[in-house]
Amino acid sequence: MSTILEEINKNRNSYYKTILENISEYIYREKRYDSHFSLSLIYHDKNVKVDAKKLQNTLRETDMLIPLHSNIFCVVFDETGGQSCIRASENLNKTLQKMYYNEKFFVSASDSMDFDANYLDMSNKLFERIEYAISHKQYNIVICQDYLV
């Protein structure tokens, strides 16, 4: 587990950059139309071969899957905030469990409503939560805000 934590910390800036580049459309809609969005981060063990296309097909058309590493994905949920962020992340977690029965996934979530247009802080919280989940072996649950879902 410590190697993935080292990997995350080593590449965190490039992960932030990738996320921020890919969420520009969502940021625009939030600023223009007050349309919130949320992010979920997924880490899975290297022995699990997650099919990104298959996973993207389980999402809504307006949601986006962003590959960050061979075993780290970020999902952008459009038009979500508050409780709908939690529900979307729970549904993602259930989908992963159905697709990859008996495998361990670590999932964290954050929603734009909580960060007042500070998207770097939003992404940072997302990684802090996934690191917490990994270091505390909190798999197959969603770490969202300061509580478990």
C-alpha cells in the first residue's frame, strides 16, 4: 500500500493538472449557470484490469472518466452536489463491485458546492481522502467529506 501512496504523492501535481484540464467545461457551467459537479477518485489494485470504456459506458453521457494512472481514475459527475454527490459515488462503487466482484476499490469524493470555486482545493481534498482510505484499508466504501458513506 505504501508504494501507491508514494506514487500518488510523487505524481500529485500532474494528476491535478490532468483533472483541472479536463473539468474546464464543468467549471464554466458552474460559474455561468450555478450548475455544480462532483469528483470521485478510484484506486484499484494493479492485478485488477478495469476496462475504462466499459466503465465509461455505465456513466451518464454528461459524466466523464479521466484516467490518471493505470490504476487510478477520476470520475466527473455533472449536475451533482451535496447528497447527489454521495449517491453518485455510492452508485459508482456498487457498479465497480458488480463489474469486478470480490475486488477491492478505494473511492473518495468531493463536490464543487463545498469549495467555492477553489478547484485545486477540491482536487487536493479528493487525494487526501483516497490516501486516508488506502492507509486505513477502507475499501469498497466511499470517503466523502469527513465521514464514511
